Amino acid sequence: MYVGGAVPKLDTAVRDAPQGAAFIDSEAQLGAFRTLFRKVEAASLDPERSRDFIHTLVNEL
């Protein structure tokens, strides 16, 4: 999970692991998470297209 706000230096990422949650707040690590989340967001479908895609898959089963 990534929590961001108006002041980027206060952003925090939380990574779950078998040992528990890790809170990440260093600027270098947050930069890596921001890049990753931007890539995921760019590759994802908007809600309408996502719904249409799921309906298509269901109909093909």
C-alpha cells in the first residue's frame, strides 16, 4: 500500500511480509515505489474497460 499526500516527504509505503508489515519512508525507496505504482497505473484498465474485460472472460468460460 502506498499513502501519499501534498507533502511527498511524508509519504509512506507499507509492504506486507511473513514477518510482519514493513513501513518504508526513505526517499530512495519511496522513489522506487512511486515508479512502480506509476507503471502499474499506466498498464491498468479504467473501471469501465476492466468491467468489460471481465465480462468477456466470463462469457468465454
